[in-house]
Amino acid sequence: MNKRNLFKKFYFNNISKTMKSSELLKNLKIALNKKENDNSFSLKGKENYFAAKYLYENFTGEIIATAFNENPYYGEKDLALKYNGKSFSRITSSNACNKESIENLCKQYNNKEFNLTIIPQEKDFTKIDGMFLKCSDNSYLSFISLHHPNGNIGLIITDELAKIYFDYYESLKNLF
């Protein structure tokens, strides 16, 4: 590894520890009794639900939530109803969300700053279910749900990779 890459790796790994996303990740690890010191960790089973609930209740920046593998209308059980932050967007595809669900989502979020983007099913794009968060200090955190027959696996990441995911879905939101 050359000196420039070594400096970038050292600098960005250390600066991220002072960012809001890292503080959120640290507090989430404490709430979940996770011991890892890394900038990412995985979850299983009920931990996924708890992590999503924690993020909606404790985060105040921008959230983009995606739902491509299931209908995004969860009714009164929708954890996003607990979110009181800056802006909330939900992105889904037309094959996951029918017209009735669209109407219900719009009614449900009527009193909040809410953006719903429905991408036509014939469009080709990367479909990753998750929550993509942008903090007020421009740091990022992503909570990705990997679907598995034995139960979903959650993956939480910060820093540059989380920024790439947020920017990607932000661009889709603005495209459709």
C-alpha cells in the first residue's frame, strides 16, 4: 500500500469515529449488546426489528427507506411512524406496491414530510431493502436487510460505503 492510500485509510478510519453516524452506531451497539469494534456489524432475527425501531426513534437526519421484496404499507405497525426527523422517503417498485397501498401510505404520512417514489417494475436498477441515513454533519449510516429463507440478516455500515448507498437511492428518488 502506498503512503497516500495508507494516509487516507488511517485518516478516514479515525475521523469517522467523531461523526454523528459513528455515535449513532456506537449507541445502537450498546442497545443491542454488540461488542464489535468495527464500523459495521450484522444482525439476525429480532435484532433487525429492534435496530430499525431504534433508528426511527433516535435519528433526526434524512432517511430513505426502501422496500422491494415486500409491500411497504405496514399500517399501524409501521416503525417509520415513530420518526420525527428532517425528511423521510420511501422507495419501492410497482410490483411490490399496489394502488391501494399507495393511497394508504399517502394517508398514513399525511402530516409528515414524506416522499414516496414508485419505480416501474420494468426499469432496471439495484434493489436493496434497507434504511439509508444522512446525518446533519454529512456522515452516513446504512441498515441493509438481506433476505434469507431462514430469516433476514441485517447489515449496518457507516462511512463511504453508506454514503454511496444513500446517494444511489437519492438519485433514484430524484429520477422517478
